[in-house]
Amino acid sequence: MKNFLRHPVVDTAIKALSRNRLQTVLTMLGIAVGVATVLAMMAVGAGAQRSIEQQVRAAGLNQITIRAGNWRPKVTDSDEAVAHQGDARESLRHPLDRLNDDVLPITFHPEDDPMEKHDHPTARQRLGDLEAGLGSAATMTFDDAEALRQLPGVQYVAGGIHENVRVHLDAKRWFTRMHGTDVMMPSIKRAWAFSSGRFFTAREQERGAQVVVLGQVVADKLFGPGATPVGRDVALWNQQFEVIGVVTSATWVVQPAAGDDQFDAVYMPYTTTQRLLNLSKLNDITVTAESSGDISRLSREITKLLRVRHGIGDNEADDFTLITQATKALTTGGLPPSVARAVASNVAELEKVTLEQLAMTMERASRTMTWLLAAVAAVSLLVGGIGIMNITLLSVTERTREIGLRMAVGARGKDVMRQFLFEAVVISAAGGLAGIVVGMIASIGIARLLQWATVVSPWSVALAFGIATAVGVFFGWYPARRASKLDPIVALRRD
Amino acid sequence: MIGVHDLAKQYHVGDHVVHALKGVSMAIAAAEFVTIVGPSGSGKSTFMHILGCLDRPTTGRYLLNGRDVSTLPPDELARVRNETIGFVFQGFNLLARTSALENVELPLLYTRQGVVKASERRERAMRALEAVGLTDRADHHPNQLSGGQQQRVAIARALVTQPSLLLADEPTGNLDSTTSHEVMEIFARLSSDRGLTVVVITHERDIAAYGTRTVDFKDGLIVSDKANDARVPAQVG
Ligand SMILES: Nc1ncnc2c1ncn2[C@@H]1O[C@H](COP(=O)(O)OP(=O)(O)OP(=O)(O)O)[C@@H](O)[C@H]1O
Ligand SMILES: [Mg+2]
């Protein structure tokens, strides 16, 4: 650093800039405002992008769930039939109904004590019957999940088994959903946050470890709000499970609530479920697409692949059901499920429309703000740039004799040019650094004041600094070039 | 060392043409000390600018150390100025707010090899200051130096790249006669002791007498060119 400051070009620049100190500082200020605005603009843009993304994920717009069984032709919306459909049940019913009865404590459920029931020779038969009655047998396997993972455009795959369970903590108990699932689940549910602990690991999944992650609602009900359940034991199916984490919502769009499927739930490795319940099937497989717009294509690919894997003939019906957000959105929107399904499966690219609608609303707001900031940034950078040009021209005029002298002792045009360009860049870069500091503070301020998430990435800081430097080079170019073209004799004569 | 052949320089001012030089031919041998005199506007400075590679002649040839430099591109001329020529001006042309030492270092920022290392720059600049007897003023800024001292710093700056040709355009124009003679003594010594070729423009006859040879300009032509038999001792007044 010290050596750098001693370099003659730098030394000359410092001397020259301190000669017109006030002008230099004012010019830097202009650049600083511009750069700060650029940074704030990108922070707002990135923040909006992230919150859109988060909500897209929260809404599961890039998600396809493949459920075992085909309830398309036969299902009627009788309570009995949907009782075992888990998610599907949720989606097929009006949200208000859902709220009304799911918060009521359920006193009895046929699978209340599955250990006992599944040990019974007819237990699996009964489950099978139920599913068979809905269109197919329990045909989905871990190998299916592995096969889906190989499809292009697939991001994550998680197999799942879902049961209603009663979780015991000493005398307290809570009736909730149990999801036997894959380690990949937190990646799929991007809108998850762990209020304490963690999700289970690949090793725990391999071993079928008796570990459980509690949804926030379950943790609150059993341990009380604010308690730390991690490390404690709870009982399911008369088996001890160690609590390793508590999961809650990462976004304000979704709030944990009793009766919801995500946070009024417990999670464990599907291997553990399979081991304890003596099962080999999967209830469903959740697939996320790398791109939300790719859902329709991916749905067709998945259908094709599974039909081949399950050996289904051309004229036979699927033995599985694809559920995407489009079908869900249509049913919660009030369409009868059968109509919703028909629409969803016949209107191509429907998912895109749903996605775009959500994204567009968010984007419209962020775009207005971004454009506003971009305009301010452009104007202040332009003004700052003209300031740089002005101060550099002033400097060239004031130092004409000096330029002539330097040329007389051997400086070439490019040496002179470099000197003045450097001085212009020093102003803009210093203004840029100040602007970065101000911009970061402004971004935090915007986030606080407007409740608008802002993201300052290292990349945007680098870009802002790059823009500042570029402004210096651009606006310093003309004066520096003019200086380099001076005739030494004319320059030396100037007074 | 220097050979000019039929050097002419025209300036176009508006519609009419100013013939600053109308065909100058002369040769200057190495280690010669030439003084140039002549009335104002006779083309002395124009001639010297061409000798110093600051300007190019309209017609004619200029051979410097046997090389035709009258047609070199600007960057090459800059290099010749840096390596072969040292310049001293009437107005000193020192950088303000910059120490004598740093002023002397200036040509070392523009050598063919780029910027000379700081320690070496310092050392060479000190040696140049020593040659003009100003080592004790190395850290002084120009405004802390007398006119004579400033001109000596300028001479040191001209010497620092060890050129073979030293050009001075009225170096004593801004100095009183005592200091003028001091400065001329330095030029004379550099020529006789170090073998530098020195060309000095002056208006004063007694200053011109320091040269081993005096050339008289008039209206863009050389009207007389004669050797000074013996060096005239310094005469005040
Ligand atoms: N850049 C220029 N443009 C036009 N005319 C010029 C230019 N430089 C010099 N001249 C003219 O050329 C002629 C010679 O000028 P020069 O400076 O060489 O004279 P000089 O002998 O050095 O005079 P002085 O003793 O006053 O310094 C003058 O008539 C001058 O007006
Ligand atoms: Mg002159």
C-alpha cells in the first residue's frame, strides 16, 4: 500500500486532486449517490426476486406429487374415501371446511395404533383393499423414486409414507400427521426454517434411525411454546423417538397452524417408517422441477416412465395420480375436483399461467421500485460523470505547462493520458466506495422502513464498484485524450 | 553530433505564412559549446525546438548522432528527448509543491524501461544535484529557492538521464547578472569536463561569450558563425 501510494502516478494524482479539494469531494459525492442508488436498486430487485422465489416454493409451484393409486375415475367426495388420502384430502376440500374440523381433536382413527393393527394378518390386506378400491394397489416403490431422479429437468426427489399418528410426551398426546420422508425434503420445502435442531441426515435415513423432526405446532402443543424439545424423547406407536429438530415456516405467507399438513406434523426417515410398520411401499413421491415452467413436460415424462415401469398397457388406466399446484389451485378455487382434474390435465402449460400470475403481481411492484431507483442512479451517475469530466478538464487546463514539461523530458502521449485517466478513476472509485457503504446502509433502511426484503450480494457490490470505475474511465477519457494530444511547445508557452 | 541541412519552418497564421526558419544548415561537433544570438523573432527558439525534437521542420533534414530524426513519430521523439537531450527553459518550469529532488527525478519516470525504481531515482537525482552544487537543497520546494537555485535544479533535471546534448533557451533571461554568470559557468564546466554538447540561446553578448562558438540568427537565417578565440572572463554589467 505504501509502495502504491509512492508510485509517481499515484503521488501526482493525490497532489493534483488535493489542489481542487472541494471540487474533488463534490464530484465524489455525485458518484457516491449514483453508486449507492445502483446498489439499493439491485438489493431491492434481488430481494423481490428472492421473495418471489420463496413464495413460489412455498406454494409448491415447481412441485409434482405422484400418489400411489388412481382415484381419478372412482373417487367420490365422501368422507370415508378421502380420509386416507392425506394431502389430496386437504386439497380437494374447501379451505374453510378444512379449518373447521381439523382443529378439533380427533378421538378415534382406525390407524390409531398401527403397530398392533399392522401385525394383524388382515391389516395390510385392509389397507390394500382400501387402495384397491380407489383404483390400484400399493405399487409405488423406492426404485420408482430412483428412476424419477434420472429424468432430465428433475431437481429433487423424495419418496414419502404418510400416516396419522398420536405423538406421546409422557401423559400429553397430540394427534397429527406423520410423514416418513427423504433427507431431500428441506431442499424441496425451501420455505422451511429450523427454529431449533436440524433435519435427519442421510446416515440416519440409511439406518432407519428412530429420530423425529417436529413441526412447530406439534412442538408447541407437546412441549409448550418456547421450549427446546431437541434431545428429548417422544413416543409414536409405543416406540421411543429422539427429537432432533423443530421445523417452522420461513415466510410470512405461510404461518404454522393446527391442522396444516406441514407444521402440524412430524417427520422421520421413510426407512424408519417402513421398518417399524413393516412396509415396502411408498404412498407418494414428490418431485421438484428445476424450472417451474417445466412442470407440464415433466408431468408427461413421469407418466410415461411410470407406466412403463409398472407395465401398464396402452388401454389400461394409470395406477398412480399426478398432482400439481394447478390442480390444487383449481379445486381450492371452487371447481368440483373432477372438473378441476379434467381442466388441469387437458390445458397444457396451465402451471405456467398460475406461476406467472403469482410472480407477476410481485414483480410489478418490484419493477416499479427498481425503475424508479434506476432512474435516480442513472441521473446521478451521469451528473457525477459530467462532474468528473469537468474537474479533469479543469485539471488539464491548470496543468498545461506541467504536461508540456513532462512531454519535454520524455513523457509520451499515453503516459500523459494514463495520468489523467487515473486521476478520473481515483475520483470515481473513491466515490464508488463511499457509495457502497451508503448503499448498504440504505438497503438495510429500505428493508426496515418498507418491510421489503433487500439482498446485497457480493456480486452486486462488485458490479456497483465496477460501474463507478467505468464512469471514471468513460468521462475521464475525453479530457485525458485532450491532454495527451497537446503540443509540448504550445503547452510550455501557456501561462 | 548534430547536422542540420537546409532546415525550414513555416507557420500558417490565418491566410499568411510566417517563415520562422528559411534554410539553416550547420554542424555541431560533440562537446562543443555553442551560443545562439539574434534579434527577437529571428527564429532562435524555433531552431532550438527542432534541435530538441519538440518540433519537426517543415523541410530539411536533421541528423542527431547520425540518425535522421526529422521524420520520427511522436513516441520515438519522446524517447530521444528522454535519453539524448536535456532541456533548460527561461522560466525554470519546476513543478510547484514538489521537492527539488522530485523535480530532478521527473525524467526518470519516462525512460524506455518505464519508471525507474524509487531508490535508484533518488540516487541518480542526488548525483545530478551534486553536479550543480545543490545537494543541501534537495528537500526544498521551488518557492523556497532563489531564481539561480531554481535554474540549477532545472539543469540537474536536464542532466539526470545523462543526455549527450544540453539545450537552453535563454536560461539567464530571468536571472540577475551575477547568477547568470554562475549558471553559465555550470554550462561551460559541463561542456569542458563532461564532454556534453551545449547549445544556449541568449540576448546578451557577454553571456554568448561563454560559448566556444557563437551563431548569429537574423530573419530565419544564420548571418554569422564564428569561434570565440578565448573564453571571455566573467564581466559584470
Ligand atoms: N506557433 C507559432 N505560430 C505562428 N508563428 C510562430 C509560432 N512560433 C513562432 N512563430 C513565429 O516565428 C518567428 C520566430 O519565432 P521564434 O520564437 O523562433 O523567435 P526567437 O528568435 O526565439 O525570438 P525571441 O528572442 O523573442 O524569443 C516569429 O516571427 C514568430 O512570430
Ligand atoms: Mg525565443
